[in-house]
Amino acid sequence: MTRTLVDYEAVVGADAISQLRQAARDLKGATVVHVNSTREGGGVAEILSWLVPLMNDLGLETRWEVIEGHGEFFNVTKMFHNGLQGNQVVLTSRHTDVYEKTVSDNYERLRPLLESADFVFIHDPQPAHLLALCPNRKGKWIWRCHIDASHPNRKVWNYIRSQVRGYDASIFSMPQFAQRLEHPQFIIAPSIDPLSDKNVDLPDEEISKALDTHNIDPERPILTQISRFDRFKDPVGVIRAFQLLNGTVDAQLVLAGGGATDDPEGAVVLEEVREAANGNKLVHILELPPDAHRTINALQRASAIILQKSLQEGFGLTVTEAMWKGKPVIGGNVGGIRLQVHNHHTGFLVDTPEGAALRLRELMSRPEKMHTIGRTARKFVLDNFLLNRHLREYLTLMLGLRRGLANHLMTD
């Protein structure tokens, strides 16, 4: 169901909605196109699912387009993703040929929209080559990088840089993620939709039903990690942390997630996770479909503690979701998780399975601290990581580009 800004007043306040309408006043009628590589799975698709309709509600004519590709194309773009996050990968001319040919095939379908749009937002590396194919573009093009590119594989970054250097601006989630480019760069942290199926309040009966469906004991404390089955999310490390508890904590572990259509490695990682669990009946491995948002919501709400022990992380919307539900988070000491998790206040940052096990024991032995941290975490999300702030910063960026303010900032 498509929501409008009025629906959010009860959560963020009428003043916040009024600020958005004022910011959008000079952008009414502007045509905006967002392009990414999937409509389901992953944080980018989740963000676009609310960002596009709310931009339309503000009077902008906004479209969301998805580039299409085959298995080899997505293997290459997954290599880009891994390389930007610092993995050693071997990038060949065959890979870049496959990538550019697939994007070119998509361009023929998208060309009328892209040439005429006032603003084009290209999300991540998969569609980045579109700019090189659109010499007659009318509007401003912005590359939005959702990835932690702070220490990229140099060969991969040099190639991606050749694709994005001609954009009018780029957006990163944190200053540390940005790389040197010849155009203005903006920092916009992601956010969550508090009224989405993944975040809205749920009745107790629905939460109980979700636990029963997946054979999870409602009487035993639940420790949960929600994420794609991706090595960067370190699900095997989470299992190791749980094993290190050695039964000293009465709890069960839930690893729930699925794949994204642009991530070909998910099935392999899922098998690795099952092997690591080794049949332990206190470890529940749930392969969920992309639309299982209310199930994820129910699992998070039923949990005592949420983990997100990532080894690399662009931002970590599952962390934001958990904090919004008043849960303490034990997160990997990486990327955007550091923006959200502050030791002893909204959770704990850890570097190893041993560190995660230590913090799990500490929190489980001090329920009053769990509740205090959970309350602080929810307030922190309310103040910083809801969609109204995110949308306001997009509007500000577009106004700045339209008025040429960004170029002044770069030269002053």
C-alpha cells in the first residue's frame, strides 16, 4: 500500500512534514528517475520503495527503473561490490565487456526517460555505466554509493571511478566511505520507514504465530541476526559466538534472511551456515522469501537481543530496524554500524565471535540494562534515522544542484 506524508505525522510530527513540503516547493514538477538493479532484497530496494512514492506525494514526477541482466552480469557486479569493500578480485576485460554490454542493452529501453529527466539517481555500480551512454542528457546525474568503499581494491575502484567521475555529484553514507572524485560529494545516511511491514507495530498474536510457524520456542530467550546470507554479514561468526556461550546462557539463535536477485552467492553461503550449525536444534536457520517483511518484524520484536556481526557494512538497516523496536544490538565494529551502535548506550560494537559472546553474556545477565539500552536505541533512531530526515536531505541536494550551489561550495 502506498502511503503519503500525512500518514507519518503521528510518528515524526507535523512540523517535520511541513519542512518537507516547504523544501519541495521549488522542485514541484521536476522529473526524477532512480535506477538500481533489483526491486526485492536488500536495503536499496527497501529505501526506494518509500522514497519514490513520497517524492511523488511532494509533487515531483518520480520513476523507479531496474536494470535487467543475466547470471554472468550479476557475477561481475557482485565482484565489483566485493572489490569496493576491499576483497582481492581479478577483474578482466571479459568482465568489463559483459558489464558494459548488459548496461548498454538496458539503455535502449531507458533512454527516453534518462535523456529528459531533471534528476537521475544511479544506485551503486550496477547501472553506473548508463552515464557514458547518455551524452544528450538534460538534467543532473547523481551516483549514490551505498557500499563501504573506504578501502577498495584499487583495480576495481579505478574502473568504477572511470564510470562515475563524469557525474554531477555523488552520495555516500559516511565521510569515511568517500573516494576522491572531481565533482561535489554529499553524505546522506540511510533510514527506515517506520510504517512499513518490517517496522510497524504488530499484535502479539501475529508475533506468536510467526514463532510457531518456524518452531521457535517462545519461552526461551531469542538471539537473532537478520541479513542476507552473505559472507560480509558473517553468519558463521554469529554461530561461533553462540557456540562459545557453551550453554551458560539459556537462549536460542535465529539466523533469518534470504537473497537478493542481484546476489548470486547467497545459496553457497547458506550451505556454509548450515554446515557450521551442525544440526544444533537451538540454531534456527530460516530461508525467507523477499517479501517476508512482517515475519522479520515479528522475529525482531520477539528477540531479546539483535546481532549484526558484519565484517563490512555500508550502513546496516537491520540495525536501525532493531533499534526502532527497542532492542539492544551487538554489531560488527565496521561501516555504518558505528554510526548507530554506541557502547553501553544503544548496544555494543564487537570485532570477534569471542567479543560477541562476551557481550551476549553481559546483557543476558542484566535484563535491566537491556531494557535501558533498548529505550535509548529507539529514541536515537527517532532523532536521526527515520525517512523524513533522509528525504529532506535528498531535496536539499537537488535544490543545491539546480541552483548551482554545489559548484560554489567546491570552488570557494
